[in-house]
Amino acid sequence: MSEQNWLRRLSKSQNDKWIGGVCGGLGVYTPLPSWIWRVMFCVAFLFFGTGLLIYIFLWIFMPKETPKEKS
């Protein structure tokens, strides 16, 4: 999969979310599961709050996941 396609399809998860669905969405479109993304944001939060700032930025600018039609 090319990087351009991955970035265009990146969206917040509607199923795997605790707060905003950012980590769930990252878990779907990257090889890392969502719990690892959550841990990384928490660890980054300990370093001057950068994890929180990045999470809020992604929460605002990542599009919502479009519902998939059932066949």
C-alpha cells in the first residue's frame, strides 16, 4: 500500500474508541494495534504534554470513519 493511499484513508474509528477514536483509527491503518498507540500517547504526555497536544490536533483534523454499507 502506498503512503498516499494510507494517509487519504486514515480516519477516526467509530468502533474502537475511548475518547475520540484517534488511536483506534491509527490502529486500523498501521501495523501497530490501538493499545500501543494509547500507551505511546500517554508516555508522550509525560514529556511536557506533547502527547495531549498531538492527540487533540489529530482529534480535530482526522475525518470521521464513514459507515460501511452491509451487503
